[in-house]
Amino acid sequence: MPDAVQMLREDHRKVQALFEEFEQTEDRGTKKRIAETALTELQVHAALEEEIFYPAVREEIDEEEKVDEAEEEHHVAKLLISELQKMEPSDDHFDAKFKVLAESVKHHIEEEESEVIPEVEGEIDGAQLGEKMAERKEELEHTMSNGGASSKRSRRSSSTSKNRRKSGKSRRRR
């Protein structure tokens, strides 16, 4: 089983390849398939980072603004994903919106791999986090393949993580 950082990097390479494939095709049907795959991959990846990886990172690094920025980049990506899911490749601005999403995600990946990951690699338990992430990834993929783009559990887990993080912050400041 891969460790957490290895999983994240593999996900990054997968979506980067999808972005490149999208850029190189003209066929609307192929673009739709590529976009749908990329959007699902991004949703699963963002959930894994927000629910499991980022809380572990917050425990290890003092610069919380790096994780705050990463979470805001996720927020922007989610807005674009939501809009793209309501569109067809033949719609005005579909290609442009997908390209903006791709550029935003590429920027996010660059920052994460050059600033966040190097700070925590070796500090976090990559194998344990990787196991949790692999289990959660399987759940999310199953949920999404059954037509549920976001589950109540996902939203509940995310808010639970935020509550735990907030309580953790106040303990560290005392």
C-alpha cells in the first residue's frame, strides 16, 4: 500500500495527464469523458486532503497559512467543478472554464509539492495516513460511481475535521 505522499503525487500526475489529454483533443465526446473523469478525480482527491492529509499536516507545521491557502484553492476548484458539472462540452465557456480549473489545480499541485509536502515528509506517518486515505478513497469512489457526487458522510466528516482542528488550535495556544 502506498504512503500518503506517494498517493497524493500519483493523483497529481493522473489529473495533470487528464488536463493534457483534454487540451489535445477536439472531439466533444472525448472531452466530456475526460472532463468527467478529471472532475471525479479532483473531488475524491480534495476530500482526502481535507479530511485526512491536511489535519495531519496542521499537526506538524507551524505555518498554518499554507494549509489555509490550499483549502481556499480547493474551494475555488469546487466552485468551478460544480459549474462544469452542470455544463456540456458544447456550451459556451466550457473549454475556457475547464482550462481555468486546470491552471488553478496545476498551481495548487506545484505549491503543495514544493512547499507543503517537503515540510511534512518524514514527519507524518505516511503509511498510516496512506491506509486511511486508501480506505476513504474506496468509499468515495464507490459513492460517486453510484451517482452520489457528495455524500452526507463526506460533509459530516469534513465539518468534524474542522471542529477537531479548531479545538486543536486552542489547545496549542494555551
